[in-house]
Amino acid sequence: MKALREIGIKKAVYYLFFKIFDLLVDLSPIPQVRSILLQLAGVKIGKENVIHDVSFFNYYKKGFSTLKIGSYCFIGDGVMIDLSGGVVLENHVTLSNRVLVLTHTNVGYKNHPLQKFFPKFTKKVLFKEGCYVGAGAQIMPGVVIGECAVVGAGAVVIKNVQSWTVVGGIPAKKIRKIIRA
């Protein structure tokens, strides 16, 4: 009941509606049908995308309208996207299997003893055109992944990644620049 009191009845009903809708998206075995359903929910989606079994959370706050997906994007199985602060995928973005995209942090209820030390933080995540995020990577709130950047599998990205750069590790660090011919 504490959670209901904290978020309010309106957000709870909103959550239930979008949870049912999310289940409908999950049940769709065809990536193109998922795209159509997400568009109906308010996601701005370009053309020719492949969206596999992706999970969304925190849609009770603003619904699916905080998500924008350009054209020719690929979102792999098991990807989890936090819709609190907004997520933008420009054209030709690839999120490999099991990527986690966070747009907020919150240690718990409003009266949690750590709230004064670690206040709630929400910020949009941006994936610039042509970037690639390897399997199991975690992208933290407010991060920008630059144009044609590569994030290695399993990396934890806590700060912006420059364009045409490869990063990896925990926390992610620059491995090398990509030299364009």
C-alpha cells in the first residue's frame, strides 16, 4: 500500500493499462507488429526497424511517449529500457541482446534513509546515429553514445562516449578510436 500512496491512484491505473499493453507487445512474435503496437502507444518510430523481445519499465510515469526510435535500428532480445527520462535512438542504432538502458536512479521510498545522500535523478539517454552497443552492456542515466561509437559487451557506461570510439570495461573506458578511411 505504501507504493500506491506514494505514486497515487492515477499513476497506478496508468501503470496497469501500460502493463497490459506491454504484455500484448511481448506476445507479438513478429518484430514489425511490435513496431506498429509501439507506435499506437505513442512511440515515434522510423522505418525498417527490427525490435525483438524488449522489456520496458517505468512507463507509469509518462507512458511510451519518451521513447523515439529512428530508422534501420535493431533492438535485440532481452533489452530493457527505462522510460522515466526518455530514450532516443537515432538511425542505424544497434542494441544487442540484454542491453540495459537506465534513465533514472532512485534508492527507494521518499523516506528511505539514503534519499538525502542519493536523491532521485532522471535524465535522457541518447544513442547517436550508427552506434553499436554490445550484449549485456549497461547504459546509465544522461549518457550520450556518440555517432558510430562501439560499446563492448558487458561494459558499464557511466559517461558520454565520443563518436567513432570503442569503449569497454567496468566502468567503460576508451579502447581506441575508429579510423575512417
